[in-house]
Amino acid sequence: MTSVHQDMMTLQTWFSPAFPTGAFSYSHGMESAIQDNLVKDADGLKNWVDSLLSHGSGRNDGLFLKAAYQGVAEVNSLCLALCGSKERLRETTELGQAFSRVVRASYNIKLPDQTAYPVAIGMTAQQIGLDLTLTLQSYLQAFASNLISVGVRTIPIGQQAGQDCLIGLYPVIQNMTIQIKSESLDEL
């Protein structure tokens, strides 16, 4: 088995609903957007997620992940400081704690306490030598998948429309992966 295949298995495990972070039911504000009629169908869902990936918290999380992977000092403090609400802060810290707890035990990784979720992923990926491009792409796809799952259940749009939405976002995910790799935290 090649290193790429092993990297993919690790990343699929991390972003699987079976991983302890998959049990958290954070909607990243999607349920409120649906309730407020900002997102009411599959096209609206795709556009909303596209915006978050291209200009919002998905993109920023990718930048934090990359900076953590590269060992940028104070990235965790910056990530936590830029949480726009107490709910977002709780989301990233609780997911970060759950992720950290498992990778400390399973991979013997050293992570500081109160590590934000994307920072914990970046630090862990670097420590075990995962490919940064695969890690970023997998994170962004999992980010999109989680939001689409909320839309499938809450709008509701149905499973096929959800899959079509995710597949339609593949080019956005690929472009943002490339873009994030060439940017720094100055681009937040």
C-alpha cells in the first residue's frame, strides 16, 4: 500500500461520521439560515456552502489548518479569537477537544489543550506526515458534506439532491485547496 493510500485511509477515518467528532451535531448556522428562508432548496444550499468555502469560515478554517501544519506560532490563539460567536467558539473547541482526545490515544500525538478543530487537524497531520493537499481537500469536503447533510434533513431536499450538491462543489473544493495552499493567514 502506498503512502497516499494510507493517508487517504487516515483522513477518511478522521472525517467519517463514526469518528468521535462525527457524533457532534453542529450545523454551523445552517439550521438558522434554513429557518430564516435564506436557504430553501438544493441550489440555495449549494450556493450557501460555496460561499462559506470560498469566502467564509470554511476558507478560514483551511488557512488555520495550513498554518498549524506549517508550525505558525499563535495560530490557535488567532483561530479562537476570530470565532464570530460563542456558538462558533464552542463548536471549534468541542470538536477540537474530541479530535485531540482520539488522536492523542490512537497516534500518540502531542497537542496542547483547548486546540481549535482545524488547528488540531493541521498539527496532527504534520506530526504523522500526512500530505497537506490531501488533508486540506479532505477537510473542506467534510466541511461541505456536514452542511449538506443538515440541508438534506432540514430543508428537506432528499439524498440525491444532496449528492448532486456535493458533486457540484468538487470544483470549488479543488480550487480552494489550491488557493489556500498559496495563501497565508494575512488573507483571512
